[in-house]
Amino acid sequence: IIDPSTRETYSNLTRWFLTLIHQAEFKDVIGIDFKLCEKTAQFDAKKFAELSQKDHVTQSQPRAKKLSHNSDEHKEEARSKKEKKSAKQEEKQAKKPKESEPKEEDHADDETDDAYTNEPKQKDPFADIPKTTFNMDEFKRVYSNEDTAEKALPYFWTNFDKDHCSIWFCEYKYPDELTQIYRTCNLASGFFQRLDKLRKHAFGSMCVFGENNNNTIAGIWFWRGHELVFELSPDWQVDYESYTWKRLSVDDENTRRLVNQYLLWE
């Protein structure tokens, strides 16, 4: 149980948790009146003593009488158990369905399969966004396998579709809360992992700047469409509000220089 003083040590985790519980899917499960712990649970000596006393009374009760294997009482008990077992078997046999009758479980399975089959497919978040001539997958292949300065950057600026795509700069809002460099790197990589379904339509290059207890995150992104892409799907909204987002002019020379720096990691 994490009380307020303990949560201060994990500010990023707390913000992430609060973001989750305010999503509609979480509210449907835990309700809207979910409250965080205000006080750590305390040991109650009186309650412990009462429970210990009850346990002692239970253990001190006399054990059941042990019957001799050859005694009349033992024989009578064995006969009674045998009769009960026989009665249960007869009852079970009477309730057993005929082979020609379909089982209720089979009907339940069929209904479940039908429900999944008839379940409406989720709408593609990019269904209403105009298609682009920029081949995102091809650019990623060039960027991953070829020289960035000699091949990837020329490919990008030659083929980028500014009419149907946009370039954005982002920066982390809370650098004062960032501590160890490795934790900041984990924060940035977690952002990417939660956007896995977006990768066919977007590309981002994020960098961590600074040193332990004095660092921040910033990056360059481009994607299909001219609006903030994260608002197209609730699945993409976990982290993006922790960053400021600014759309850049494709024709501005400063934009070209900034994109080149982030793609080259310089």
C-alpha cells in the first residue's frame, strides 16, 4: 500500500497510473470513485490477539473419536458409506444425458463463437485521413540499412509528401522530475512500445539530453495527416500529454536542419 509520502518518490509512475484510471475502459471496471491510499495500514495488536485466541480455541477442541478397524461402529460406518456411494452413482447415471441429445456446453460454445464472429471490427483510425504518396515502410528500410547522411536524408526530403503528412517537434513537460539517465531512457522507450500499432503511419526519433538529475527528452516526429495523430485512438493517448507538441513548417530551413540533426543523432 503506497501512501502519499511514498508516491512522491515515484512521481512518473503515479502520473502514469492516474492517466490510466481516468480512461473510460478503466472507469467501467473500477468505477469513478476510485481513491488512492491516504494512510499506510497499521498493525492492530488487539485484533491480532482476538484472531490468535480464536485459532487457539479451534485447535484445542477434542478430536473426533478414532474407531477400531474391527469394531461394530467401524463396520456400520463403512456400510453406510457404501450405501451412500451406490445411491450417488445411481443418481448420476439417471441424470446422464443421452448421446443423441446435444450438450448445453456445446450450445454455449457455439453462441460464444457466433458472438466473436458477429463482433463489429474496430474502425481504422486513419480511415478518414487522406492517403499519402510517401512510403513510410520504404523510408524506414533505407534509414535502418543505408547511410543516414548519404541515403536516408536525401530519400526523405525528395519523397516527403507535405500535402498529406506533417512534421512535429516534441519536448517533455516535466524535466525537473527526471533523475537517472537510464530511467529517462526507459520512459522514452515505453512511449514507443505503447504506440506499436501506429508505426505503419508514423516515425519518431527521440533523444535524451543531459546527465543524471539534469536531463530531458525531445524528438522529431512525422506522420500521415496534419493534426495530432494521438487523438485518433484512445490506445495512443497514454503518454503524449506529457509532452509539448509543435507542428513545424516543412519549407522552413530551420525545420530541415532540425530534422537532419535528430535523424543523424547529432
